[in-house]
Amino acid sequence: MSSASASRPVYLKLRDQIAAAIIDGTYREGAMLPSVRAFAAEQGANPLTVAKAYQAFQDDGLVRVQRGVGMYVAPGAAAALRASEREAFLSEEWPAIADRIDRLGLRAEDLLAAV
């Protein structure tokens, strides 16, 4: 684990975990997310921290709230998350990876052969 991810707030780590589950189809569009309490218990997290992570999805329009029932993955959420995650990867993570690849003298063929 990098020091950047170690210092990252817990609610953002939970948000990343939920985003990954939406992108990979664990939580499909229209599916209900686990309740705040259930997800908190599963993750060993404070329910208020989970609620903050869920609120970020609500603020971004990635989930719909049905009062008294639960939160549902909004249509288009997976595509929107995939696009924003790609953009973040290319702007925040890729430059350091590309520098390391260059420093190690690796070529595209070396990387593809390792996959």
C-alpha cells in the first residue's frame, strides 16, 4: 500500500470500493446498494463514514434514493464512473508509472509479454 493510499480518508476508500463494484457489475444499474448499517458492519466501519461515502455517490447523481426503501445504482453510473476513474488514473497515477517504466528501460513489448 502506498503512503498516498494509507493517508486517504476511510470514506474515500469505501467510495472507491463501491465504485469498483459498480464498474465490475457487482452492483448493476438499478440494483439496490447494501444499507448503510449492513455495509458498515461488513466493512467494520462506522455507519457515519459509510453514509458519507454514499452521500458522495448521491451528490454525483450515481445513485437514486427511494425514501424508506434504499439507494439504487442510477442508470449510466457504471459508464460515468469508468470514465472518471480512467481520467483520474491517466492524470494522477499514470505519470509516475510511465516515469518508472522509462527509468527501468522497459518497452511496450516487455509489458505486453508480462500480461
